[in-house]
Amino acid sequence: MASIPHSPAAFVGASASDLLRSSSNGVSGVPLRTLGRGQFGARRRDFAVVAKIRKVKKHEHPWPDNADPNVKGGVLSHLSHFKPLKEKPKPVTLEFERPLLDLEKKIIDVRKMANETGLDFSDQIISLENKYQQALKDLYTHLTPIQRVNIARHPNRPTFLDHVFSITEKFVELHGDRAGYDDPAIVTGIGTIDGRRYMFMGHQKGRNTKENIQRNFGMPTPHGYRKALRMMYYADHHGLPIVTFIDTPGAYADLKSEELGQGEAIAHNLRTMFGLKVPIVSIVIGEGGSGGALAIGCANKLLMLENAVFYVASPEACAAILWKSAKAAPKAAERLKITATELCRLQIADGIIPEPLGGAHADPSWSSKQIKKAINESMDELMKMDTQDLLKHRMLKFRKIGGFQEGLPVDPKKKVNMKKRDEPIRKTSDQNIEDEVKKLMQRRLDAKEPSVTPPRLGLAEMMEKLRREVDREFSEVVKTIGLKDRLVMLREEFSKVNSQDQLVHPALKDKIEKLRDELNQGLSAAPNYERLKHKLDMLKELSKTKSLAEKNNKAAALKQEINRKFTEVTNRSDIKEKFRALKAEIENSGASTVMDLDYGLREKVMKVKRDIELELVDAFKALDLDVEVVKSKAKELSEQETSFSDVKVKIEELNEEIKEGIENVIKSSDLKDKIELLKLEVAKAGKTPGPVSKNRIAALEQQIKQSLAGALDSSNLKEKHEKLKAEISKTIESSGGLDGSLNGQYLREDGSSTYAEPRVEIGANSTFA
């Protein structure tokens, strides 16, 4: 910058007050105005000002020269950077929507064929369209929680500004947090709905990749929350009701955001929103994640779109924490209760705004109309309250979430999911237990069937106390007989073997067996033998009662499930329709008995019967039950059934004798020691035995086989086996052989046959005629 020279002599001897004198008096008698002209005029030729004007793009804010006529709302809409996309976004089909896509393709192909060939396919097109609409309705009325999460995250789902420009007549976006930043992930502005002004603010996601990067995928930084806070103060000062739109996976949690006070910004918003004196309505239009959503969601009314979700942690994050895998996200979404229906049931959300069928593929204007209607209804209700009632209403809404008060009755619906309170432990005496056991035994003797009703005292508690008493009585018996020291030594040896995870040596097993035999021999001579026997009998009785109770409970549950499946099958519309058609046909035939029906009608009756049997079989198999359909057999084969039953009984008797013979042989000390030595050799050899170990193992196996074969050959079991084999062959020949001449007869693997009337057998002990 050029300097202006001046003469220092002109100011010599002048005071500061003289120099600062007004322009009327001048300096040293010369007016300042004149002095200035004189000094600049004398040296004007010594300097020059040169400025270059740089060509830049013309700024379009706030009023553009050429407003886009396709945008509703006029030029005011162009105050925002949000404009219609030049290219239509590519359709994105979710995994569960693929069946609908296939039907849509079929409809397009049929229409194309009709246009190309000129043929009339209107009936086929109408049928496919009806099928498509029905499939669409069935799919979107039975969505799972994880499917609603996917719809809420759909890339083509309408954003905050899409809804705002649809529901407002005028909208002006307001920028900046007055600290030098403007976060595009949160948009704020003033708009009008039916002539009423509102302050709008909400999370804004992008509609394509470029916009998502610009908007940071709808995840705000601290600047965005401070901008929202500034607009809240503005709305509160001017009395503008606030409408917030929530659609974010959460606040942006990077290092820079934490350094700039992300948590403090959210907390400040939470505190401030509870003190605002204007009505606040929040609408979840997509996903609401944790504190990032709650920072603009502390409202008098929280509304949710039908397919929106609101959560403290995403299903993927919850699954990674609890199940260590993000693949468990569907299970986590179900347990978290994050859908609009569940949150309304928990009184966290105050209402559900319906959405059209089809999710992001449907017309977004319909949802915007429903949002506009919900805002008007909610604001009409809230505007009637005075300031204190409004603040109290907002405070009580959040205070009641998750709250409880001791002593009040619990809602039965909530009590189902609560942890059951532990029963208090009752102190009982031996006489009480004995009285309860006697009453239980008497009830079982008096009843026709074994009673499984638990006694007044806890059954498990009684059994545990009796076990302790039996152990104490046994300890006294061992002490009286003089076997206490030997028992202690054997326990120490056995504990050492268990600690080293080794097999018990045959010598140690022999010591244990000898001690057991001596204990059994001296047991009857012990002074407390009668008490021990009495307590053992009571414990046995309680064990039997417990096992019967568990068995009957399982049987009752299974019976209930079977009856439910049976009712479900018989109440099906197609089954009922078959029954009605068959009944009408029988009535029209005029037959009074089954024998009067003609052959064709009988065949129809049998066919309906077989169809129902097959449906029942499929339903019971779904319960993991072994189902066997036993078809009807001819009456003349009933005598053969008896003969095969006799053969089956003899086979079972022979099997029992063979088992007893093998057990007796194994009990012999010589063979028993060989088996134990074989186990030790196998354990020592491990997975890769050496040649020496293989030879030892093979030799022991051969000796054991020879001992078993010799013992069985010495008995008369071989002769019985040969006789039974001849008898089976004779029975088969008398019944017509195995060449397929046994009409209607089913042979089992063990040689027995089954003849019965039609029935369905389920499991081992359940038969339903």
C-alpha cells in the first residue's frame, strides 16, 4: 500500500489536544479537510491502485433466475440444495421381495406377448394381477422384525426433505449453527401446513451415493445437533411448534466428533427439549438409532411409520455382543422389540402412521398425506394445552417408560416375561417329611391311577433332605461295622485315578466290590438298619412319584399338541369343503346305510378318508413323532396273526435267555478281568497303537470271543434257536410264503406280522383310532 508523505515540521510544538482538535479549528489553523486534500493532492501522481476482477460462477442463492417448473412450491423450494434427481434411482429388491418380482416379470411378459401377437390375454393378466396383489398383501401384513429393519434402511425410501416438500405449501431451509459450521446431515427450516407455521428439523439421508457422502449417510456431527439446538431456541422464542423427523443409524462417532463434544451436544439437546414451551411432535420415518435419534426426539408425541424401527442398538451390534455373530441379527431384532407395533405396546411410541403395501416400491405421496394428517391431529391436541400442562405432559411421557412401583399389581401381559420369584426355603423336620410321604403313598393307593400331584412341601426339597439323611445313616453303618478306614483309603485311591483321567484298574475294582459285599452282609446287623431302610423306601417312593409326574406332564403336553394339530387339520377350509361335498353327494344318492352306496361313491369316501389320514400323518410328523399308518386287513387272516404273535413271543424269550447267558459268562472273574485288561490296553495304546499293543489287543479279543462261544455252545440255547428257526419257516409256508401272496399283510424285520383296523400309531405307547 502506498504511503502518504507529510512534513514533520508542520507538527512541531503541537500538543496532543491540538492535533485532535475538531475540523472547524484545524491543525495549526489549517482545517483537517483542507489538510487532507492538500497532502493527497500533492502526491497523487506517486501511487496508483490496480484491481483485477476474477470471473467466478454466478451464485444461485437465494433467488435463481430460472426456477424449475417441475418443482412444487415455486422458487422458495430452491432455497434448499435439495432438488429432484436428474436420473431415477435404480430399483432395489430386498431378498424377501423376490417372489413378488417374479410375478411382476410374468405380468410384463404376458402383456408384451399380448401386444406382439394381438391375442386376448386379459383373463390371464387379471389372474396374475390378483395373485400379485394377494401375495403383496400376505407378505407385507406378516413381516418379521428384521424384514421391517431392511425396509426402514431401503436406499429408495423417501427422505425427510421428500416428505417436507410434499406436506408443506412453503418451506425455507435455515443453515448454520452460528459457530462456523453447517452439518448437511441435519436439515432445519420453517414451513407451513394449511396456513400454520412450523419449525421442521430432521435427519437427511442421501438418495444416491454422491448425496450419501455429502450427507454423511444421515449421521450427524456435533455441528448438526447444535444447529438443531439453535433452531429450537428460535422456535421457542417465536412460538413456532416443532416437528422433527428421525431417520439415522446414529450419531457420527468418529474421533473428530468426539473431540468436538458429540456427547455434550446430544446431552444439551436432551436437556433443552424438556424445557421448550412449544408443542413438539417427532416422527420416525426410517430407523432411529440410539442417542443420535433421541437428540431431536424428546417430544410430546412420538409417532412411527408402520415399517420404521427405533432402537438403542442395531440388531447386528446386539447379535455381535450376545451371540458373537452378526448372523444372529434376525433373532436380535425379534428380542429387542424395535418395531412400531411393539413400541406402541410398550408405550414408548404414541401412534403408528400406516404405509402403503410395497414398502419403498409404493407411492411415497400416500405416506406423506398420512404424515400430514397425523401432524395436524397431534398439534390440534397439543395446542389446546397451556404451557405448564405441555411441559408436564412431555415429562410424564418419558418418566413412565420402564418405571415401576413396588406393591402395585403387575399387568398379566407383562408378568408373563418376568423372572419368576424364587420360592422361600421352608424349614422342615423329619416328621413333616414322613407325614407328607405317607399322605402321598395313601393317595396313590386310593386312586385308580398313580397320583402325581406334588405334596404340600417342595418335592425336590424333600428328596434332597432324605438323601442327606440316608448318607448320614450309611456313614453310621460304616462306622459301626468297622469299615470306615478302608472306605477312606479307597476314596483317596479313586480320587487320584479320576484326577488323572485314567481307567480304573481291575485290582481297585475288586477292592471296591469286596468292600461293597462286606457292607451288604453287615448292613442288617447295624443298629440303625430299620431307620435306614425306612428312609430309603420313602426316597424310592418320592423318586417314583417324580418320574411319574414328569412322564404324565410330557404326555399331557404331547396330547395337547396332538389335539391342536388334529383340530387344525380338521378345521381347514379345504378339508371342510371335502366333507360338505361328500355329505351332500351321499344325501343326494338316497342311501340309508354304507352298504347301499354304489361302488363309485364308496371309492370317493375311501379316497377322502385316505387324504385326511395323510394330512394327519404330515401334521404329526411335524411334531417329530414316529407315525405309522396301519391299513385295514382281511378278516380271514386274523388266525395267522395269532400264530405270528406266538412266534414273536418265543423270539423275545430266546433273546432274553441269550442276554442272561452272556451276562452270566461276563460276571465270571476270569472273563471280567480280561475285559478290564483289554480296556487298559486300548487306553494305553491311544489313537495310534504300536505293533506290540496291536498284538496284545488282538490276543485278548480272541480269548474273550472263545470264552463267550464256549459258554454259549455248552448251554441248550443252540438247540432252542434251531427249533425256533424251523417253526418260523413252517409258519411262513402255511401263510402263503414270501412270494407276495400275503395280501394286505405287513411283515416286520423280526418276522412278526401286524393286522388291525385302520388307525394311526404315534410313538411307542400312543394309538389314535
